[in-house]
Amino acid sequence: QKELLKYKQEARNLQGIKDALQQRLIQQDASVLQLKQEVLRANMDKEELHNQNVDLQRKVEERNRLLAEYKKELGQKDRHLQQHQTKLDEMLRQLSEASYQQVDLERELEHREALLAHCMKREAEE
């Protein structure tokens, strides 16, 4: 009977250990499940960030393409502007020359008119 009580006590102890181990196993399973959920969330976040990164890279490439086009257009407009500036400078130079020639012609005309008036006055006196 003592031995039976001893074995019953040992069985209760073993049952307690078993229950404690099962409880620990349940807790560990819950922890593993929680960790798996966190890993899944982290992977989803990582995938979302990757997709956002791809989208941002696409947008950057598009903006770089547009920027290159705008720079090209700006370069063409600068060349046209330089050409027009050169033509304008040439026209201003020609206008200035024409203005000097006009002044010279007006002086020559005034001089000839004065000579003509002088000659007419002398002829009238004679």
C-alpha cells in the first residue's frame, strides 16, 4: 500500500510536470504563432515598401526623362535666341551705319544748298 501511494504520488507529480510542460508548450505555440504573424506583417510591409520604391523609381525616371526633354528644348531655344540676338545686333549695326550715312548725306545736302544759294546770290548780283 505504501508503494502504491508512492507510485500514485509519483504519478501525480509526473502529471503536474506533464501539465506544466503542456502549458509551456501552449505558451510557446502562441509565441511562435505571434512571431509568424509579425514576420508575415513585416514581409507584407517589406513588399509594400518595395512596391512604393518601384513606383517612386518609375516616377523619378519619368521626371528625369521630362527634365532631359526640357533641357533639350531650352538648349534649342537658347540657340534660336542667340541667332536672333546676332541678327538683331547686325541690324542695329546696319541701322547705325545708315543713320551715319543719313547724317553725312544731310550735311552734304545742306552744303550743296548753301553753295547753290551762294551761287544764285552771286549770279543775282552780277
